[in-house]
Amino acid sequence: MKLSQRLQYILEQIPPGSVLADIGSDHALLPVAAVLSGRASKAVAGEVNAGPLRAARKQVADAGLADKIDVRHGDGLQVVESGEADVITIAGMGGALIATILDEGTGKLSGVRQLVLQPNVGEDMLRNWLLHSGWVVTGEHILEEDGKIYEVLTALPEFQSPLSQEELYAPVQLAGDCTLDSGLLLRMGPHLVKAPNEVFFKKWQGEIAKLQSVLKQVERSELESAREKREELRRQIEQLEEVLACLQKDKP
């Protein structure tokens, strides 16, 4: 079956033979592809909305996989039992929502050996949750598809990770006397900054443009709070521009 570039990359992060739980599965494309390809021996497709739930059940039935993929109605990790799945995928939601789903379902993460997460926005909030909840981000990928930019994060439990949190978020020294501290690494991606591609630069140039647009609006106000906001926005813009310039110099 043909997957989008985004879903194909997520699929490739699932270790062969996994027991998969795909949360917010929509049309169940990912679990169907995972079972058909051998990435998953069986799967749970969780969906809270009635329309996508019906579409998921039809997709699974049409693929002849009703004995291997259980489509369940429920919110977040309510659809799985503790220890039932060893890989969890959550894609296509905001980073804050994904973090909330994981936080509310922490008890269901027992026995899970890998998370594959694709936030649409708020990647820093998701990284922050992982950092403080015993999960180490071991891989990051950024791609553009149909005019949208996506990041995919893979995380392992701390006790299984070859990398410690301290190593992951240790300050990074770049050419041009730039230092990326843990705050910047959480915001921009500790792996992505070490191997930035053109999509990475495009994303952050876009983020700078958004900040500049907000700055123009705030500059119209004479309020004291607006003055403080202007200073903060200028600081952020200057910092990001400096980081991008240093990363360009660092490119091989």
C-alpha cells in the first residue's frame, strides 16, 4: 500500500515484529502497512472520533487483517492495556496534546520499548515531557510534504538508551562562537541541529519571519508590557538568526 512520505518514515522506525499501538490512527493506514510489511506482528488502532473509527475498521477489513489488527474506540492510551504493546506511534497532533496523552497514560507505558512521535507543532513541549519523564530522544527527522514541515521523534526508555539525557542536551559549540544551550536544543532538536538539512533551515527561517511579523504588530503599542515584549522578540530573532548563521558555517 502507498503511504505518504511522513507515514512511510514513521513505519520505517518500527522494529520488525513489534506489537504496535497506533494512537489517533485515523484510517488505520499505518497499522495496516506495519502488519503487511512485517514491521508489526499485530496491532491496535485507537481512534476517538466516530468517522475515522468507521474508516479504520473498513480499512482493516478490506485488508483482511481483522485477526491481527484490533480497532478500538477510546481516548489516547485508554485503548491499550499495560504491557500489551511494545511500540507506540502517535502522529498528526500537537506536541502538547501528544505529551498530555503520554502523561495521562503513563501507566500504560510499561513494557513499551519505543515511542515514535510526529507532532505537527509544539515539538519543544514534547521534548520537554520526554526529558522529564524518563524517555530519551534517540532520533529526529525533519521533512517537508505537500507544503508542510513535519518532525518525527523516536524515543527509548532511559534504561535502554545508549545515550543519556545529559549527553543529549549537553551544550553544543558551533563555528562562529555560537553555543547551543539545553533550551535551544529542546526548541530546535538536539539531533537536528547536528545534521541540519534544507528543510530545517526553511522551518527556522519561517519561524524568524513569524516572530518579525509579531514584532511589527507589538511595535505599534506604547504600553510598558509591549516594550518588554518587543525586547524579548528582538532577543529571540537575534538568537535564532545567529544560530542559523553558525549552523551554515558548520555545514561540511
